[in-house]
Amino acid sequence: MGRGRSVILCGMPGIEPYLRRMLQGWQTIVVANRPPIDVHLGEGGVDRITRGGGGLVTAMASLARSSNSTWIGAARGEADHALIETAGEDGTVEVTTEDHETFRVVFVEPNPEAYDLYYNQISNPLLWFIQHYLWDLGREPILDSATGRAWREGYVRVNQDFADKVVQVAARSSLRPLVMTQDYHLYLLPAMVRARLPEARLQHFIHIPWPTPQYWKVIPRHMRDGILTGLLGNDVVGLQTSLDVRNFLMTCEENLGLGVDHRQRIVFYEGRSVWVRAYPISIDVAGMAKMAASPAVRQEEELIAAWRPELLILRVDRTDLSKNIVRGFLAYERLLEAHPELRGRVVFWALLQRSRQNVDAYRSYLGALVAATARVNRRFQTGTWLPIRLEVADNLHRAVAAYKNYDALLVNPIYDGMNLVAKEGVVCNERDGVLVLSENAGSYEELGQHALGINPFDIDETAEALHTALTMAKRYRANRSRQLRQTVRRNDITRWISNQLQDLNDLLAQ
Ligand code: G6P
């Protein structure tokens, strides 16, 4: 396949010339289960298009916009199918969101039963659970022949569908493909694509933690070996933190018996060297500031001003078990028990986005957190004060307005790849709010020093940290929030992208 020079760039000011230079001659293809957009239907068809949820979309949206890449994602329902109707002849849909972000999307349309097995049986209840250490191993998981079927007829098949689409999209251009695959849904794809597009460069970024070799042994050998050999089809495997990189190298060594260079961070596989690198993901600080100043966010702030108490604790999360929402409420209950003087003066606002409701564990978790909220509210509420304000909604403008207004931001995941809420919160906040941060969030490596660190399992320690946050002297708060802001600004999404492209460039130069 010949090389051309036609990457058109738009988006973040400052990074475009750099990206243009780095990506010259390449056709960039982002592959992720989730498309970058959520499509909302009205009576006459497609009504609104907003940016999709979750950390992956938040981060990759910047790259996709800036590099004019094609984003291959799964069609997940009626609304996506309605949008596909508007696609051009080659199946590409060009969309602009409410916030004026433009994307080129190509949808994969897997068989619904296969998709259900891939997403609701393997990716989320199995791989997500392993990679966040979510199981109570004495009781779960219970694996049986249905697991093997879900793997073969769901995970393998949908990975193949995505790989086929990558090959099709690559064939449309004379540029050499640069395939940037995302996350745990698509671990098998790189080897499949390499077999058919040997000229492609392949990079995979894993947004979630990489656990120890022993923990991977919970799942059958053919599955865990398939995951590694699929990933080793890449030229570069990117992870969030240096700990994830060490775990990945050890997993290749221990579980597959491969040769590994721990100092150079290389796995030797089938005569190739696969680079394994840490790229701590971040946010588009300029884009965030722009949104924070937008009329839509200001309007949301007026609504907040009408009810906000003297002190506001905030959390913004998907309703995911790894986010540790219930323990957050238990810690708040301890806070109100131990500090009656705070009653009536503080509200804990949980702004949550419904997530993965076709998976049993997620459905019951949502039930559990609603029940915990009701119990704490019943225990402490008065005629004029509701201690927890629980909102299950998907409203980015409201979340940004909330970021601007918190006094304490609680980010207490059990384990988390990075956690972009922590980064978004600290750059938007205007009240010198304090960040209470789990030491098991990837972002702790960068932000821990200026946050109040907690063990996420310890609710007394979390309650104590919330109290310290709410009562800290202004000058200390101001100092901490300045340091946090500077840290995120220095390491924003531009750096995340450029570090990856720099490595790819070095690799290409070899
Ligand atoms: C995390 C994962 C992403 C995922 C997102 C939202 O950020 O790393 O891969 O897209 O959660 O989850 P969902 O299942 O709704 O796509």
C-alpha cells in the first residue's frame, strides 16, 4: 500500500501542527467498542447527538477530532441504527455533537446475540471484574461451558467483526494504516488485523488496570493465553501506570513463558519486539475550560445556586461496582454521626450515570446504592434538609457545573485505571475544593501528593478525610487546588497523545 500525505486536522489549538507532522502519511483508525457519540431519538428520528460517556471516549475524542481519524465502534441499539441510515455509500457517518465536536464514525453491526455474549457475558462481568479485582473469589466466578460458548460465539466473533471492518476501512485509502485499538473489549483484534494487514502499525491502549499474573489464572488458560497473544499482535501496548506495565510484562513471562526485557519494557514474541509503555491518560484542559464557561453550564449553575447548602460534597461516576459508591455513602453516614454540627449544613451530591444494566451485578449494585441512599436519608433528614442528593442522569453540562461548585470531591474507587473525574474536577473547580482520592486510582500517582489519600475500603478513614476536606483552612485548600490544577495542565491530553505518537515515530524510524 502506497503512502500519501493527506491527513486533515481540526480541533485543539496548538496540537494540530504537531499531529499533522506526526501523522503525515498515515490513515489513523481508532477502534473502540463504544462509538464517540450517543444518539438520542426524537419523534422524527435522530434528534440530538451528544458525546458518549466514560473515560475512554473523553480522552480519545480529542485525538479523533484532532487527527481526522475514522472511529470504528459498535452500533448498540435503535438510535445508532437510525443514524447509520444517514451514512454515505462507504458506510461513514460524519457527525457533529451538540458541543460542536465533529467525528467520522464507521459502525460495526454485530449479530445481537453475539454482541450480548461479548459485552454482557465476557467483557463486563468477566474481564472488567478481573481487571478491577472485583470478585469475592470464595464464591465467584462460577465458570462453566456457557463461559466457553460466550467466549467462542461472542467475544471471538465480535472481535472478528471489528477486525473485518478495520480491513475494509484500511482498503479505502492509499495511506498506510495506523490502528489505535482501545481497551478490553478488543484484545483479540490486533493479531487478527496483523495477519491480514502486515503493513499496518498497531497500537493498543488499555484504559483499565492490568492485574497480577496469578489473578489472570482465574479464567481458563485458552482465554487468558488468547488475550495475550491477541495483544502481542500490536507493535506497542499502552497502559495507564508503571505498575500496570510491570504486571503486563510479568504476565507474559509467567503465564506464557515468553522472553521479556523488564528494563527496556519489551516482550519478545514471534521474532518481533513488542513495546509495553505507560501513558497516563488525561483530559483536554482547554476544551474543558471552554465548556465550563459555556451558557449551558452557566444555566446549570443557576439551578445549583438555588439549592446548594453551605458545604457541598460531590461525586460523579458511572454506576459501576469499581467506583465504590456504596462505601462512599457509608463513610458519609459516619461523618454525620461523628460530626452532628455538619448536619443541615452539608449535602452529598451523587451525580451518577446509569451503566451496563443488562449485567446482573450492575443492576443489583444500582439497587444497593439507591437503598443505601434512602437509608442514610431516612436516618438524618429533617423537614428542610436531605443529606444525600442522588441523581441518576446523563448530563455532561450539569456535571461540569457541579465540578465548579464542590467543596470536596470524593473519588474513592476500589481500583481504577486512571479516573478522569478527578482530573476534570480539579481543573474546573472554582471554590478551592479538596480532592479526596483513593490510593488505588491510577491518578493517585500524579495527584496523590496534593489530594487527601484514602484506602477506599476503610470507611472511617474516608469519613475523616471528608471532614478534613470540609474544615481545612482556606490557604491550605487554595495551595492544594493550585498544585492539582497545575499538575493536570502540565500533563493534559496533548502530552498523552504526543507521548504515544513519539514512541510510534521512534518505532517507525527503526
Ligand atoms: C470505562 C472503560 C471504557 C468504557 C467506559 C464506559 O471508561 O474503560 O472502555 O467505554 O468505561 O462503559 P460502557 O460499557 O458504557 O462503554
